[in-house]
Amino acid sequence: MRSLLLSTLLILVSCAPYTPRIDYDRNATFKGLTRYAWVPDEGAHQVYKSLDQTRIQRAFSEGLAARGMTEVPVDQAQVWVDIDYAIDRRYETRSNFYGYYGWYPYWWGMQPSYYVQERDESRLTLLLIDPATRAVIWAGQTVLRYYDEKAPAERDASLREQVASILAQFPSP
């Protein structure tokens, strides 16, 4: 079952329309990390989770379990795990210029047309935090164009693909 999950993750990652961004502390040791806990709630987090946040946390829990990591209580964890999921609106200005037109010797040009394009992007980040120092030691992130009208099954599949692409870059425990 474990090898089937890993091979499925690798297939999904190879089809992903994005490349995860990875950053880490070069002095951190990732060998022997087998116990994790979700970052403790100290009042800084929301009192509820959205449906997408629940999907993401479930996908990361399954992915970390497939990598040999076990979820434990906060005081027994070697590393804390946190996710950050945000949807940002981007504005891009574009222009079109179709060139000159007319006939010789009376050439004239068209004014370029400018337009602003709005789009939403989802940014999914996985953070590994050292409980002793409370410093981030590893971060993986994907940025993807966000489509609000996706069906729940499509949203789940898309989020699982993003999680798989991040975990594919995860250091081996």
C-alpha cells in the first residue's frame, strides 16, 4: 500500500503545472525525524478551518505517514508542522499593439490598447518548525492559478497534487 501511494504521488508530481519552491536551514538536521505534531494553537490561528485547509491537512498527514513520520502529541514531537494557505488577487496590465495600417504614403498607427487582467492565485506552504527554537527549518511552497468554480472533487485532487509536489522535495527522515 505504501509503495502504491508513493508511486501515485510521483505520477501526480510529474504532471503538475508548477514547480514547488523549497527553502531550508542548511544547519538543520533532518535525519532521524520521525515524530511530528501540528503547530500548537496559541491564539494566533483561526478558530476554524476552511474545507480546503482540512483537505490540505489530511493530504499532508497521509503524505508524512507515507514517508515514515508519525503524528504525536506536541510535547513529544521532534518537529512541528504548519500549513499556510492563502488566495491572493493579482492584477496584470497587458497591452496590444497591432502595428501600422493605411496605404502609401498615408501611413498611420493604431493606439495600443491597455487592459488590466485580474486573477486569483493560491499559495500553499508547508513549514517545518524546530520546537526548541521556534524557527522554521524547512519550507515548501506551490503557487497555482486558482479557480473558484471547481467541483469539490477537483479541488481535492488539485490540492493533493500540490501537496505531493511539495513532499517530493521533502528531505528523507
